[in-house]
Amino acid sequence: MTQTGWRKPTPGLGVAEQLAQAGERKSIPKHEAFVAVKRVGAYIGLKASDLMLLDTLGAFTQPQDWEERRRPIVWASNAYLMEQTGFSLSALKRHARRLAEVGVIAFKDSPNGKRWGRRNPDGHIIEAYGFDLSPMAARVEEFTELYGHIQAERALCQRLKRQITVARRMIRARIEAALQADLSGAWARYLERFEGLLSRLPRANAASETLEQILSWFTELQQRVEQAYLKAVRADEVVENPATTEVQVTEKIQEMNPKEVISEPHILITKQLDPVISSCSEKEQAAGVAPERPTVVPVERPEQKEQGTEATKLARGVAVDVATVMQACPEFAFWARNMGGYLRDWGDLYRIAGDLKKIIGISDHAWLAAQEAMGKQMAAAAMALVFDKHAKGEIASAGGYLRGMTEKAGAGELHLERSFYGRLSGQAA
């Protein structure tokens, strides 16, 4: 038996005792209670050492102690707990106190202030005094719900961080391109503002509210930089070619504007196309590529391969044209248009895809591997799809997603057209 000493009552200890009484009315498996606590431990103020002591206490309990109308009470001595954890006596008391103050354990003291207990032949605790773990059982539902909120907050923060990364990379790329091309504009002022925002990025984990505010700052600056860049490019085009008016340049840009509202579903106009229904591959799911629903895909007959202009020529292995890619991937089209202006053909799309790959973390090796497996045109279309999904927060790892598509292409199981037409259908819905 070990002397526990008398302790000063606090509101936290009072709440812990109430939770212990509530836990006695529940039947919760031991492992479920511990998993629930550990998932939210850091959030409710517990440290690693506190959880280590909790694990040590839990090792003394038995499954029947967690049944309804029973309490999992531990009466291990301080000497034994110090030996098992490596804590000093003061550290042991400090960690036990913190566990009780946050409402994970409670203290059940004997009249003489000593810890002790005994079990009947069936292994049930008849009487015991010491550390009461019943509050854990009472709070399983609470901790499970809290963990769900924590996971949602983490996912939101990750999405906001990706959006911030894309925005700042685009701002840097646009300013550097403007400075290298010696375009007119207040680029030094924009660069100063950009560096000021970079200094305000949080070094540690930040709440979603903070990240949303930071994203709004970068988005506002990005819009200003893009407008200034587009204005400067238009001015240079008019100077270089006086016969080209600003209205004509604007019309060209609007012709490929992905932000335009599409009230009708996209239709690929060809002649005598045989509909082929493709099914998803299990390898697509294994590679981390989200499968699209089966879609009727137009397949061109051999006699039609030479039809169409360079601007609308079908990419090798995918029955879509440049306009379809741009409409299905509005985020990619937005950045591509701002960087390269009007995209006339697959050559322009390939060039812009290569420029944008680093913004979303695609390595040169992954880009070359995609071209070898798919061909340049199909790789450019795949890059547009990956960029659009990453910009919208639909995928976390753009590089991993592209590698999965490359593996499917190597096996002859990649059907990009279904992804493009599926996204167009979603826009029209």
C-alpha cells in the first residue's frame, strides 16, 4: 500500500469525479477508450509523458473492469510506477495531476489516504482506491466527435496551404517573367508587396482562419499582378503589330476563356464515330487516380485521322481537342492563358504544360516519363488535368497522381477522354 497524500480540491478534479460516475454507467472496450484519448491528446493539453503514464496505468486494468457498473481503478505503488516510467516522484505526481485536471482520470482516495484494492475469484474489483480511469469511458463519444472536427480542420488547412503555394508560385513566375521581358508596370512595387506577404507566412501550424486571411492577401495580389501583366502584354502586341487592334486581341482571349458560363453540354462534332464504352481499371485506383464514371467515348475511324485543322487535331490516344481540354480544366486554362496568351494548337498547350509543371511540384523526370509513355500531346492533356485537380484541392500529390497516370498509359489502360467529358458534364449540371 502506498500513501497518496491529501490533495487540494479544484474545479477540474470535481469535474473528473463527475465524469468517473458517468463512465461507470457505460460499457466501453478498453482499447476503444485509449484510442479515443490518444487521438485528441495533444489537442486537450496532454503531453507525451502524460500519455506514457496513462498507458502504464492502463496495463493494470482488465477487460471486465470496463464493463457497465464497474470502474477500472489502478492501485499500483508510486515506486512501481516510477520504475516503469522512469519518472521522479515529483514528475509522477505532476503528470497524474495533469491527467486528472483535463478529465481523463480521477482520484479515488481511501479514508487513510492509501492506495489498495482486491478482486474476487472471478477477477472483478470488489473494492479499490487509487487512480480511476472511468472518465475515459465517459468521454469516448466526445473525443470521437472532436477527432472528426480536428481531421476536418487539418484537411482544410492542407487545402489552403496548397492554394497559397500555387498562388505565390504564380505571382513569382509572373513578376520574374515581366522583369525579364522588360514589360512596363510597377513590378518593383509588386515584388516588394510579394516579399512582405512571404514574411507573414506562419512558421508553425496555423488555424484555418489565419490561412484563409493569408490566402485572400495572395489572391488579391495575384489578381493585380495578372491584370498588370496582361495589360503590358497587350500593349506590346499592339506596338509590335499596329494592324492588330486591342479589340481583336481581347476577342482572341475571350474565345478560349474557360470562365465563361457553359449552359449546354460540350459536344465533339465529328462524322460517323463508333461509340465505345470503356470501363475503369483497378490499376487506376491502386495508382491513386480517381476513376471517372463510365462514359460513351467517341473513337475516330482510320479514314478520319487526317481531318481537322492543327488547332483541333485530336491528341494521340485521347479523343479530345484543345478547346475541350481548356473548357474541362478551367484552373489550368486560367494560368495557361495568362502565361501564354491565346493557345492555338497542341504545340502551345505542350509548351505551357511544361512551364506550369513546377508550380504544382512536377519534376522534370516525371514529366519526361509521362511523355515517353503517352506522347507529347497526351502528356500535355494529362498535365492540364493534374494541374486543374491540384489547384482545386482534389488531389494532394500532383507528382504521384501523374506517375499513376503514366503507369496506366504504359499498360494501355489510360482513358483521359472520360475524365475530360466527365468534368464537362459536372460543369453543365
